Amino acid sequence: KAGVTQTPRYLIKTRGQQVTLSCSPISGHRSVSWYQQTPGQGLQFLFEYFSETQRNKGNFPGRFSGRQFSNSRSEMNVSTLELGDSALYLCASRDTGIQETQYFGPGTRLLVL
Amino acid sequence: GENVEQHPSTLSVQEGDSAVIKCTYSDSASNYFPWYKQELGKRPQLIIDIRSNVGEKKDQRIAVTLNKTAKHFSLHITETQPEDSAVYFCAASSRGSTLGRLYFGRGTQLTVWP
């Protein structure tokens, strides 16, 4: 099976703009989780979607949102970008509602100027 | 919520030596503990995982041990090779309401010198 894919891989935005990132999970995986990775804070959980429903949410402001489509593809959106949003955004997919193992995509590196 | 602590933050070993990375967790409900390897510019790759009903798991040169009572788990790499150089992350999750959420340690930069 093909692995988790993410687009775009790199993105440069300016403060105040918004951005949408996309994640395609492994075929058959219905759960998609999003993480933010920064040198200062490490890997932090943003949210998880399963069967088009958000099931978990981390401690991020409301500017960070997401959604999942019926084919399990997921998008996350960040509005009103801040310099501190510069990070590697990783998504991970999981097989079923009870399987814990998560497989990561290559990430989208976002730079906010 | 869960808190995962990881030590050391950096580790340098000679090729052929063993490397040990230790993690502790705070939530007794956590029952799944994966380890990820992330090479520079690459995605985190799952290298081994363990569930709370098992005390030890081994896969060739890599092993993980879990002590539920003490709430700690460790990654052991034997006969290290230069290609083992990477950042290693431990994580924890539970099957409760936070299923699908991994709590990560801060990572260990492992350098293996030839």
C-alpha cells in the first residue's frame, strides 16, 4: 500500500494569511491525526478525525481547524497566521477505531514571515 | 493529561556499542508505547511498539522493555551502526477517550561514531 501523503511539502506565508494543508491516509485507514513539530515544543497533538468526526483535540487556539472527507482524506486550516506557527505539520493515519499504531506522512513545512 | 519524559536528550556512542533511551509516563491508563525514529528531514518511522500486557519485545537489534508499576519504558539498541544515527521519540497513548492521540517525549538525538 502507498504510505501517507501530504501536500504541499513546503509553504511560505506571511503573517495574517491563512493556509490549508492536505493529508491522504493509507488506503483503508479511517483515522487521521495531526501534529505540530517545532524545535522548542517537540511533537504536539492538534486533533484527530475518524469517520469525518473530530474525536480529539489538543491545546491549540481556534485558529487551527480541520476536517475529514468521506474518502478519509483530511485537511487542516490555520487562519490569521502568526510567526510562531512556523513548524513541520505532520499527519498520521491509523487503521481502525481501536488500532493504536499510527503511520506518519512526510509533513508540510510551513514558514511564516 | 499524560506527560511523557525522555532521557537523555543527546547520546553519543561508538559503533558496535549499545544505546539505551529511557522514558517515563504519568497516566496509569496509558497502555500503548511506540518508538519512532526520525532522520533529518524525514518523517517519523515506527521502529517498535509495546502494549501494556507485555513486558518486553525484541526485533533484531532493537528491544523495548516496559515496567508498568514504575511507569517507565526503555529502548535498547545493540550493535549500533552509523545508520542508527537519528532522533528517537517515545510516545504513549491509551484506549480511552484519547485514543488516537499520542503523547510524545522530547526526543533523543543519537549519534553513532564509526
